[in-house]
Amino acid sequence: MPFLSVLAAQERIVSHFEPVESETLPLSQCAGRILASDILSSDLPLFDNSSVDGFAVIATDLTTASPNSPIMLHVVADIPAGSSPNIILSSGNAARIMTGAPLPKGADAVIMVEDTDFNYRETNKIAPENVKIIKSIRAGENIRRRGMDIKSGHKVLFTGQRLRAQDIGLLAMLGMAYVNVYKRPRIALLSSGDELVPVEKHLEPGKIRDSNSYTLAVLITDVGCEVIPLGVASDNREAIQFLFDQAASVEADAIISSGGVSVGAFDYVKEVIESNGRLDFWRVNMRPGKPLAIGEYRGLPFIGLPGNPVSAFVGFEVFVRVALRRMAGQHSTTKLPGHQTVRVRLAEAVESDGRESYLRAVIEDQDGGFSAKLTGHQGSGNLLSIVQANALLIIPAGVKSLAIGAQVDAWLL
Ligand code: AMP
Ligand code: MG
């Protein structure tokens, strides 16, 4: 059985996961989805408009305007936001204009209402007949020109990016009522083990709760996939095969399991995969969670995580996240498997055994950097070590001990 580095294992896994198809959705349903096409902008703003409430003017009319010698202009139009002025402003005239309203032809600047004698608080409903301007102005002032934010044809959003609030807003500005996004991959999820009981069922002696199904469902959803929960398979071939067949019959895009892939006497997951597809079984040079089964079941990509709750969690973060992101169409590489990474200083000495180790830690701001403390005992069954953690420290392969103050990378949780 090969002993693989973490990176080599990630690369092999990712190669089994191809992006799913795309679909076209109404914009209001696209938050959190992954763009499947690049988006080219039109000119923004779409037309020259005023950035203040005031009066559209011709700058050369006002060269000598000052508080002591104001210049009086005749107000020939009133332009609220949303209107479309059809006047051409000529010398000696002004048009009252509101923020965002289109600039009338002929005007080349907008005087703020504060620089006039017009008291907009008292009389803002009706435009005055004349207005006295007490300040000169440069051509172009207080005007937002067409295309000044974004020029037409500029690529503003990219295939593979996850749509956030501001991206959705920009798509709305551009009039994209429907958007081409990747479908959400449907991931069949199962646990295997005779001892496992779902949370709502009575717990007989010797049994434990199936916690992995719950943890992994949240992680899978978090990557932008849909979970098809298949529950628990007992430790026998028929039960395991039954659930795998269900995954195939509902046309899941991939299958993730936990438990049953070690070399224990009742670990049948691997056998079932092998007799209905293709199995790679590796020992990965990492801690925790070295047994890892990957392969295909009736054509569906499959990853079998170890059963220990910490191993399953870390295994997801190291191997499954990057694979599912790729399946979901999201940009990521094995070097950047989709985690926010920070550099941290150890606040305590750390021992390792030479395997690449993922240790649970609390990191906090200290002297302009981050310091990291381990969260209690790092046994692979101790879920509390992750509950209390806000980061996974990565101790590189080949390192046996690190002193206080040593720096390592950490993934934020
Ligand atoms: P296995 O990988 O099946 O050998 O399981 C290793 C350990 O993880 C055993 O102590 C199992 O009871 C535990 N375990 C396996 N699956 C789960 C699960 N779904 N939830 C919680 N613990 C589990
Ligand atoms: Mg088991």
C-alpha cells in the first residue's frame, strides 16, 4: 500500500472531481452560487449625472462669482432623479438638479445648493425662478461621467468566483436578471458502523451517536453543495452496498462516507467499492486520519474518510473541501485548497512525529501578529479540540519538534 504525501494525495483526489454542469437562475437566487461565465460590464454610470443636489450650470458663467458679488442665473428646468431632461442649457441659465439625475445638454458643472442663495430646506418642493450663485466652479465638478466607474467591455466578474452581496448588486446594476451559475453538486453522505445511532434514536449500551453525518453535512453545505443524507450503514456488505446503490439511483454527483475504511475486521466499505468500481486505498503521511479510501462507485467519485470525528473533520478540510470546490466550479488549487491561511507564532512548544500534522489551536492577535495555543489533547476522537479551536496549525512533514515562537501556517476555521 503506497504511503503518499498530503499534496500528492490531494492532487490525485482532485483529478477525480470534474465541475458539474451550469444552469441559468434568476438573480435573486444566485447569492453564494459560483459563476459559470465571465461577466462583461456596460458603461457605469450609464449616463452623465449629478453627484450632488444643486444647479446644473455652465462653468464659464460663474468665473467671477463670490459671496460679495453673486451671479444670478435664470432657472429654466427642474430635473429630479429618474427624469430625462430634453433641454439644452444656454449661457445665463441654470437647471435645478438632484443627485443621480441626468445632466442636461449644455451644462458642464453642478453647483451645490449650499453655494447658492436657495434655501432648499424650506422651499425644496418648488424650484426658484432665479438663483444667486456665490462661488465659481470648474467644468466637470460634481458630475459623474458616463463610464467613469467601469468602461463598457471591461471584465468585472469571473467564472469560478462565488457571488457575494456586492457581486449580486453589480449584476443588478448591469441588468442581469438571469445568471449562468454552476449547479450545486449533490453529495450523498453516509456513515458506517454497527455502533452508530442517529441523534433522535434511543442509545443502547455500547452504541454512540453518529456525529460525523451532522458535522460533514454542514461542511459539505458550506462548500456550496447539496447533501443527500443516506444515514448509517451497519458493518456488513449488504447494508453498505444498499446505501451506495441508493446514491447511484438518485444520481448523486459524488459519495462521501466516514468510517469503515481502516483495516479493522468489519471494515467493508473498501470491499464494496472495489467490487462495483475502482478503489485506491492509501496511507497518507499525515496526522490525524491516515487511512483514506478514494475511488469510484458505479461511475460516481467517492471519498471514504476515517471514522474518528477529528480525523473525519480534518480529512474533509485537507482532501474533500478542495475536491468539492472543484466540483462546484469554484477556483482552487491543491496549493490553495480553499482556506484562509495566516502565519502564526507558537505560544507553546509542539512535538510531532514527522508526519504532516494538522493540530487544533486557538489563535489570537498578539503584537501585530497571531499567537497559537493548542486546544487540549489532540486525540483523533476528541471533537472538543475542534470545537474550541479557531484554526488548524500545519506542522510540515519531516518536523519532529518546534520551539515556542516558531512560525507555521494556520487555516482559519
Ligand atoms: P472506523 O473508521 O470505522 O474504524 O471508526 C473509528 C472510530 O470512529 C470508532 O471509534 C468509531 O466508533 C468512530 N466513528 C466512526 N464513525 C463515526 C461517526 N459517524 N460518528 C462518530 N464516531 C464515529
Ligand atoms: Mg467502524
